[in-house]
Amino acid sequence: MKLTRDNLHDFIRGAAILGTGGGGDPYVGRLMLEQELRKGTDIRILDPDELADDIFAINVFSMGAPTVFVEKIPNGPATVTSVRKVEQVLGRKFNAIMPVEAGGVNATLPLIVGALTGLPVIDADGMGRAFPELQMVTYNVYGVDICPLVTTDDFGNSVTYETSDAARAEWLARGVCVRMGGISQAAAYPMTAEQIRDTAVRHTLTLSVEIGQAVREAREQHRDPVGALLDYFRKARHPRHAAMLFDGKVIDVLRETKHGFTVGRVLLDGIENSSGTCEVTFRNEFLIAKQDGRVAATVPDLICCLDRETAEPITTESLKYGNRVKVVGIAAAPVMRTPEALAIFGPRAFKMEEDFTPLEALG
């Protein structure tokens, strides 16, 4: 897969859908990436199935609350600083970049770092979606060390972490992130080719382009774009269950920025073929959807709020009263649904009372 100005909008739309409401404003990520592509920069993307054995990659990302990203956008050069600091600690250079998650700005930032450093970007990540905390990645589930972790602010101040586990790294780095202004640019999870093959969710950059394209083509052909998105997942090379959970109008939003996260819930009233109400709770990303008190979908399966006419994804920080949306559920990749994975990012990891039930069993 090659990313160009021709498929950039498809990629951004698809990444925002996989972001499940989090990951930051996709518009900001598009502007940052488009600036690099306008320079004629060729961003190389590597197929994870064909990696050379000498690949040594670092994951890069912005850490913070999406509400903060509206005013303080991610910083490419500061992220490069974090990468160089990790190299100094390890005494070894990286020859590839990886996204830690598939959604929103954190899907585009690795490509920007790739453009700034000349390093290729691997078509894989650790979530296949977006999650709010650093330990909530398949790398951590299957034994990859998060450290050394480095976070850098907009003024070049960096902090290096060596911790006993990824959850402790998240706890420490989140507190520092708040003091860095609610956003920091990070590098973590250095990985060999073997570790990438064993633990990553593969081909998520390609997936973003393809689902964005499916939505765009449906709109151009005057077909239902939400239906086209669901059809894509059902007929994909690796099919996943996907379903519309609720069709409604936003009648209430509770949202606050707390401890470095955007937290709250949105309440929808049914329209057309949906009746009753639907409540979707979020912590940066949408975590659980309930229709009239009954669970309709829960993490790690993806919950997306899409504009009911265009299927454009709506992020948690931009939801507002009166939005007419379709709530869509998409089954997570199989590697995200194992007992080991659910212990790290299933409902109980978010202190929910519910156990995980696959989306296809809730219909």
C-alpha cells in the first residue's frame, strides 16, 4: 500500500472510524500529513508479512486527552526527539516506525515521523483501533516491554521511564502528561521483526484506506455509506461481524477532561427504525453501548458514532446535542479477543461490571 494525496482523505476517514471516537481530531492529522506529502516526500510503508529480520522499530504516538488536541496539536519534531532519546538509552538506531494504535491522529503521526526521519512505517499496530492507556496493546499482552518510554513536550523537555510493567509506565507518564499541558509526544515499545510478527495487529494502515474508500464510493454512487461500511467488513479478506446498533439523535452529552482523559457519556433518542434510547460511555474512546439498559456492544469490539447521512465518524470531543448518528459495532481482530487480551483491555479493565460478550452474540 502506498499513501498519496489521492488516497489521503480515504485513509484519514478510515483511521477516524477505527479510532472509535478517540485518537484526536482527524482533520488535524490530515493537515499535518498533507503538508508532508505536498513537499513531495515519499513515505515508505512496509508489509508486516514481508519484514526483513534486521528490522528494529519504535512505536510513536501522542498521549493526552482528545479535548486538549483541539487547541494543542501533536508535534512531529517533538516526537522525533522522543525517538532519538530512546535510541540513546538503547545505544542502537531504529530503522522503522510503527503506529501504536490505528485510530485518529495516532495513525497519522507515525507517517509524519517517517517523513521527517526518512524511515519506513510498518503497516501494523498494537490495537487495531484506539484505546486510552499505554498498556492496552497487543504488544504488552504478548510480552513486549514498553520501556524505555520517553515523553516530550512542545518545548523539548523530555522524561525517560524505566518501569516494572506497562501499567506502571502509563500511570507515571499520564501524570507527567498533565503537567506537560495535557499532551505529550511519546516513543515506546521498541520491537524486533520477530516481535512484530508475533504480536501486532497487521495491515491496519491498508484497512484504514480501504474502509475510507468504501464509504466515499458509496456516497459518490448515492448508496447508503453506513451500509457500505458494514458490507466491507462482512466481505473483507478476513471477514468480521459488523452491525448497526442504533439510529438516533443526540439528546444529551456529558463530557469532561479528567486525569488526562476525556470521559463521559452520550445519550441518544431513537429515530426511524430504532426505538427507545441508547447510551454510549467513553473514556477517550467509546467503550460500551447500551440500548434501553441492555448491552449492545463493549470493548474490545469497536463502537463508532457515524453521521447517519455521510458515515463520517464523530469523535468524543466533537459530539454535540442534535447530532443525528448511527451507532455501529465492529468485531475486533481475533488477536484482541483472547483471554490474555481481555484481561488487559476487556470491560473489567475499565472497571465495568459486564464481562465481554462478542458482538455477534449480542444481536
